[in-house]
Amino acid sequence: MFPPDLILRATRVLELARAQRLKIATAESCTGGLIAGCLTEIAGSSDVIERGYITYTNDAKHELLGVPVALFERVGAVSEEVAQAMAEGALERARVDIALACTGIAGPGGATAQKPVGLVHIALARRGRPTRHLKRNYGDVGRAQVRLKTVEDALDLVLAELGSN
């Protein structure tokens, strides 16, 4: 289902998190659960993956993760601030050590001049540490590719975090 390189990354995330006794949650918009899906593709992942939130709408982001409505009005759903609020909200609501979030425009529609197709914000919140953020503009490479590239970069962000100990 997932390309072999993503499975290798996900396996490594699980190994490192398991070795550090860390639990992970995801809060996903543009990927629709693919990050959690990739991680849970590996047998035994339940000792690391606690839960995943698919918050495709602003209402869901607000209700499930506590993202302030005023934030959407100020910066829009596809922004660094919302990605960080999603990650921090998931961290606050789940019994986990790390929460990974993403929001973006996978296309083909939904873009504006300021927020083109392929723009994605990824955030990682970890207890006791500053929230990390990645901004990516993959371009109009197709919906599936934007989503898979987001999974790849999200897993790489977790790997960087777990390897920094």
C-alpha cells in the first residue's frame, strides 16, 4: 500500500520511539490519516501509536483539537500557526509524548495566489520542548504525490526529533 521507502521510515520511527518509550498521536488534515496509516501498517505499532485525529474541516480542528476559531479568521487553516495549534492540541488531549500535525492544499482546487496547490505545513509538538515546524511547497504535482510527500516529510521530522536525544 505504501512505498517501501515510507515503510522503512515508519519502521525506524517506531523503533526509536519504542526505545525511548514514547507514544505518538497524529492530527491530520490534508493527508486524511495517511501518516497514522503508514505508521500502523507495521505490525506491533500499537505500543507507540496511541491515536490519530483526522480533522479535515475547521470545525473539526476547533472541536477536537481546540484550534481557536479566531486563528482561522486571522491566518487561515493552511498556516504555520494552525499546524502548530493542531499539534499542541493533540498533545494536550492525548496521552502521548509527541504529536504530529499537518495542514495543506493537496489540490487540484482550493488554492489562492498566497496559498498554492502543494503548500503544506507540518508541526511536531513534544512535551517539554518547543514545537517544531516545516513549511513545504511541493507544487502542483498531483493530489496523491502531495499527500505522500507530506507523509515522508512528517516522518523525517519525527526521525530528526527522536534522533536528537
